[in-house]
Amino acid sequence: MCSASKRPNRSGASELFELLVTERFAKELKKLQSSERERIKEKSRVSQENPLLFFERLTGNELFKLRVGSFRVIALIHFGKKTITALSVGLRKNVYDKL
């Protein structure tokens, strides 16, 4: 796993969640067009400040989804450790089949 650096938020009040990505996520992201990759990266960065504003819990599961157009990022969020681990990314119609 590789991780993004931690940065203080604009208000300086609390620390951002650390964004970790799995090899699988990185490989799937690399297959997408550059414009799609950038949209997903930007939304992931924005969600680090308060993940619950952007991520929704999957029903009957400990995983969360982040919606970016027709794409979904599947992630595991550890609130105690303040980490978001991106597990998979793909089109809405088939990303859930990979779980």
C-alpha cells in the first residue's frame, strides 16, 4: 500500500484522514482515462476532511462507496486511525461484482 501525505485542513482545527490505496485500486485507476482519473483523485482528496459527507456505507457491509459520476470507489474507513483505504474503483454497474 502507498499513502498520501497528511495535510492540515484550512481551518487547522483537525487533521485530515490519511488516504491509503491498495495495489488493486491503483491498477484499476490506471486503466481509466486521465479525465476520469483526475475526477476520482480530486473527489478522494476532498473527502479526506470529512469522509461521511461523501462516502455512504454499503448495506450489510463494513465498506463504503464514493460516487464520482458513473464510477464508484469502494473503501474501508477506520475512524479511530483516521484512515481511508481505497480498495477498488470501477463503473457502477460492475464494481460491486468484484467484492
